[in-house]
Amino acid sequence: MNIKLLISISVFSFSSVAWSQESTNSAKFEPLSNVRVSMQRMLRSVEGRYFLDLYAGIWNPHGTLYDLRDQNVVAFKGSQKADQLHLKSVKVNGDSASSEQYQLSGHLDANTGNMASTFSALHSSLKTPIQFEPAFKAAEKLRFVFKFYGLKNINLAGTDRLKQVDVINKLDHKVVQSLTNFDAYPKSIGYMDINFDGYYDVVLSDISNTYKVEDKRFIYWMYNPKTGQFQRSPQLENIVGFPSLHGEKKQIDFGNGQIYQVADGLLNRLE
């Protein structure tokens, strides 16, 4: 059976007002300072040969490079200093060690998403310059930062809650929107382009009711460029599993055989 779900925010029938509000709710909660923002960048080389999934701006930057012409895949881990990335190839899922080791080094412009890099091999003369750019381009470049608020319980471990995320315009430092009405894991959030439209969406680990992180239930705040607001997606929240994005194919793998193809604002389950 082919299951189709709407994920294009522009066709959602409900208003963002029902799910989010710009308010002074933060006064009810305590600021949370140790929330990690895990941002997945999807980059494509300007000539179209390479696709890079990249997690940068964190203590352990890592990524996966896809050679779309030769159908090769290399996983990387490494270090970052300011905008400079230095990544080395690593084994994945028990793969046997390769006779060749690779490096990917470059300068990432965090504002534009462009990355000038060099892909090289340790034991050969391979040294390929690669210019990356965002794989999915948005009409408007958004620069958001976040502030987090929640509930803390110093007497009982594991009971902290992320309750509010303030979305702040990095240029004028004004609150664009306050995301509220949820209970989420307080240590990290995902910031990724779930529907491959060029705009980043906010993903929270749902711990409301009796849910635990291990249950892999998530809350999706999708950015709507028409309203300039994030809106919740009940359709996506009905799917159990972590959304592993495969931007080179415009697919989302939620695990347990739940693979969806994204096309024209529709999420089509593949059988």
C-alpha cells in the first residue's frame, strides 16, 4: 500500500497560532544553557558529482561524502576550529578497514552554507578541490539562533523538561517566535531540512506523557516561508522513528523499513 502524507507547510489547513505563540511564557520556566543544536547541512558540489551530509559547529564534527558518479561513500569524523574543518575517514557499521585513508578539509561559511574544500587520499596522489553549496536553496537566507527554557528538578535525575524554544533573528536579536506547548528532551534539538525545501526545521525528542527518548517519538516544527513561522506537523509526529535524511535521494528513513520519498510536498512511503 502506498501511503501519502502532506508535509508541504504551504498547504496545511491549520494556523500556526494554534501551536505556537510569542509570549512571556519564559517567565514561568528556567533558562536552559546546555542544549546542543545538532544541525545537519546537506551540501552538493557545484558540478553535481558529490553530496555531503555534514554535522558541524559541534564538538565532534562528522559527515558522509557520496560520490554520485562512482557510487562511493566515505564517512568522516574530525575537528573544527572556527570555520576550518579537518575530517578523516572512519569505518562504519563494522566495515573492514580500507587500504586507503581519506581526508576532507575546508572552510565552511556558516551563513551561506558554502564550503571550499579539498578531498585527498593519504597513500596516493589524489587531491581534488571541491566547492560545495547548499543542496536545496531557499529564496531567503535565514539566520536564527535559539534560547531554551524548561523545568529543572535537581532532586530527581532525568525529569528535566524542555518547554519552550525562542527563535531569535541573529541580525537584530528580536524574538521571531516562541515554540511552546510540548515536553521535550532538554539536552539537544535537531535543526535540519526535513522536507528538502531549503529551510531548516526544528525537531524535538518528545517525552510527554509516558514517552522516553528510547521510544523515538519526535515533535516537528516545520518552517513556513509564506508566514515566516514554524508550524507543527501532526502528520510527521504520527511516524515512530528517528528521521535519517538521505538528501541525495530526497528520502527519509525512519527505521524498521519506514522509508519515505519526498516529492512535490508529499511524503510517499516506499514498499
